[in-house]
Amino acid sequence: MYIKKMTLGMLATNTYLVKCTQSGISAVIDPAAAADRILDLLRQNNCKLEYILLTHAHLDHILAVKKLKEQTGAAVCLYPDDFFLIKNIDIQTAYLSLPGAGDLDFTIDHSLDHNELLELGRHKVKVIHTPGHSPGSVSFAAPGALFSGDTLFAGSVGRTDLWQGSYPDLLNSVRERLLVLDESTVVYPGHGPDTDIRTEKRDNPFCRLNEQG
């Protein structure tokens, strides 16, 4: 499995290309901005884009969705508890002061379920509902990798003061659904550097606080 990170947009959001090297079937996770750069990366790697996977629907994670879908026909996938964020793009735009709301007229093709398995060529990607940063936040688990969106960061966790965020839910998501993964799992977050489950269990102060109750 091939993974490539691009850090895009005004809020330095991580966008990921995940590709089955045997079949070329691919997914883009959180196309944050700069759709042309993402499309160039897909062409350079001979990708057959099947999914546009959204960890959540905050504006800085979805600005390139429309063009990417129009150019590739890939299915846009989101957990239903975040659909309300798509319907309130204008409010998000005003709050975050990010341009591009006029380019966000896209539909959700597939409603994700917790524990759902998505086939990516010879690999499977598991959907893990991890509410807290937003009610419909999910993480995507692939072989040896976890794409944690804005739930778990290197040394930190996501903010919970936006649009139905919940700090107790976030900590529970991290404790019950992410820290239980194999410790060697590499964590690819929505912002900042990569990490791994072992390091976060040992060093992340939010994870330690959570373990203490």
C-alpha cells in the first residue's frame, strides 16, 4: 500500500493519497485544497480514484472535493452525523474566514457506518466512528496505518469548541477506539506530523489523563 501526504490550504491540512499498488485503486482522504495538485499526483501515480473519504466535514478538509469528484467520478463518503456541516457551509466560511464556499456544491454519495469495511483493491479500509471533534468524525484504519483526522494528533487531540463538539466524547473515542489498536500502527493525523499508537499511549498527556479516568 502506497501512502502520500500533501499539506494544503490556509490551515495546513493534511491530505492523503492511499493506493493499492497491485491494482492502482485509490482513495483521497480529506482533499483540503489545491485540487489541481491532487489531480496531478493521481496522474503521476497512475491512480484509479474510487473514494473521496472525509474524516469530517469542517471546511478546511473539503475545499477540493467538488473538483476532485467532477474530474474523477469518485464517490464522496461521509459519516451522516456530519451532514449538517455540509448544509451550513456559509456559517463555517464566516467563522473560519476561509475562501471557497462557492466551490462546495457537491453531494455525499455514500453514508459511512461504524466498523464498515471499504475495499481498496487488495486492501480493506475500516471506518471507525470517533465523535468529539465533530459528531460525525471518523478515523480510517488501513493495514498498519490510521488516518485520524482531527481526533488524535502527535502529542495532542482535536479541539471540541466547534459545532457540536464534545470533549468527553473525544477522549472516549481516543481511549476506546484508537489506543486499542496495535501499538505499531502509524497515525496520520489531519494536521501536523505523523506519529504512532505506542508513542501516543506513552507520551500524549491527553491520553495519559484519559487512562487515569
